[in-house]
Amino acid sequence: TPMDFVIEVLTNFIGMPEDIATAVILEVHTQGVGICGTYSKDVAETKVYVVNTYSLEHEYPLKCAMEEI
């Protein structure tokens, strides 16, 4: 998935500033996973659904998941 698309997703759907989005991308690139935020279960489920649907519509393999903390 191109970095510019991931930055678009993180800024538009997660509400991250671009510099933080870039840092998260680098974390995913080096560690295989990154944290995009901490939300209530309902909000997290919605964000995961929206991001995954948007990625699929644009034919990118970007996957967003949630974990309980």
C-alpha cells in the first residue's frame, strides 16, 4: 500500500496530523504493527470498518484491526 494512501487514511479517518501518521507508518514498516489510537469499542469497530472498506474500494491490501487493551 503506498505511503501517501496510508497517510490519507490516517489523517482523514483517524484524525492524525500528517507527521504523526508518518511516524506510525514507519513503525508499521519496521515492527510490523502500529497503534493508531485508543477508542471505545463502538468507535474502534466503526473506524476499522471504514478504513478496511475504503482500502478495499481502492484495491489496496491495507488492513486495520482492533485489539482490547
